[in-house]
Amino acid sequence: MKENKLRNDEIEEFFEAVLMLSNTDECYDFFTDICTAREIQSIAQRLHVAKLLKIRKTYSVIEEETGASTATISRVNRSLNYGSNGYDIVLDKLIEKDLKEEREGKDK
């Protein structure tokens, strides 16, 4: 198991709780109760910024599309390049899902 400075019993229990959620409706219910709307929006924005960085969009395009500050974009970019590869775990799957949906949309 990889060493993580955040690791403690409370955070472990929180992550285990997240892994127990089985669909987006449960995620909405759980995160709406546990986070403020702004916290959820910020996390979602950072993930979207990471996705756009991963597909090589420029800072100016990302700033315009997401409303994120250049400081936020830079922080996300630093995590992508020097972090724990947490973004990569989901981004490859999200990008693949988007491409599949795009292809299926063109086939119709």
C-alpha cells in the first residue's frame, strides 16, 4: 500500500463509504448531505479541468470553458504531472467513455 500523508481512520472510513455508493443518485444524495454545493462544484470543476488538460487544451480555453482561475488550472496541472496519479485512474476511463458516446452518437 502506498504511503499517503492524509491516511487516517476517519478518511479511510470516508473513502470506504464512497466506495459503497452504487449509482449517481446515491452519490448525489450522499455528497449533497456531506458537502456544500460549492465544495461539490469545486471538486467537479477540478476534475473537468484535469480532463481538459489531459486532452491538451490550453489554459485560455480551459479558463473560458470552466470558469476556473489560472491558479486552479496550474494547481491541477501540477497534480497531473507530479501527484499520486489519482486523476489518471479516472480520466482515462472518462475520456474513453466520452469517445465511445461520441462515436455512438455519430452512428445514429
